[in-house]
Amino acid sequence: VSALLIDGVTNAAANSYTFVNVNEYHTIEPVFTRYNYEITVNAGSGGTITPATDVWMPWGEQQSFDITADACYHIDSVFVDGMYYGNIDHYTFNHVTTPHEISATFAPNVETITASASEGGTIMPAGAVQLLCGESQTFTISPDDCHYIAEMLVNGIPVEVNNSYTFENVEASQTISVSFESLMKQVTLNV
């Protein structure tokens, strides 16, 4: 009950009303309003929950939420009313009869560049190099004495041979491999 209309005049909400000394006709009409419950929305940095603001829901209705990570981020954890739901990207509150809360945390993606070199030289850093999505990484290639860089492959594709290579704004795992060849010198002996 949100209000009482007594003889067409709005009065405060009440569950009862007493007519005193009745000597004429009267009307009474209760005004009913469905309960509304708040769904609190909290999204950490690196993503969003849509709708993004707190929502007031009429009793018995349903409300859906979409959870989306920004570029270079992933959904880390989703909590509904304090319970862990994993890294889901959608949640629906069905038949809302109490207040609720939904929150999400997001984490930066970690990308890996796998660097390898054949015998005859080094690549630094070597092995599995991890960096946050969007960062850059430079590799230095150094042939041993009496060797030269024969070929450089980035993600399996030949690139211009150089003493260094930089991956810019890395947003996915990558590979770099370098092969070296020996400098062959021919020696002629006159006997």
C-alpha cells in the first residue's frame, strides 16, 4: 500500500483506516505499488557491466547484465550476491524479490613471445618472454665469431635480417626464430 484515497483525497499509506461518526457516504481506495529492489552494479577497471549503473527492479521482474572486457583485458571474476561465478560474460536475475549485487573484475592479458636461435649465435632475451598486452619488446641478435645471420622468421614469415627486432603493441602470442651460418673461407695451399 503506497497511499489511501479517502473521499478522493490522498492520505498517507496505511494498512487500516477508521471512519468515525459516519453520517454520509464515503469512499476508500488503497493505492498499491509493487516493491522495487535495487541491483547494485560494480565493474573494476579494464571492462564494463551493461547496464553500468544501479538498477531498481519491480518485484518479480528479471534483469540481464552483459560483462565485457576492454581490449587487452579478460574477465577475471564475476560475483553475484558475494558468490563466485567464474569469468562468465552474461548473468540474468530472474524473479527479483530481494536486493542483489553483481560485480566483475578484469585482468590484463599476458602475451608470450617465443624466441629461439640456432647454433652459431644468440637471441636475447631467449625462450618464452612474457609481457602485458599492448607492450613492446626488442630482441637483440648476435652471431658468434665466424658466423652471420642467415635468416630471421617472425611468426614463421621471413623478415629483413637485422641485429635487432622489435614487436610493437603486442596483442597476441608471437614467435621469432633466427638461424646462423658459418662464414666459410677457402684456403688454397701451393705446394
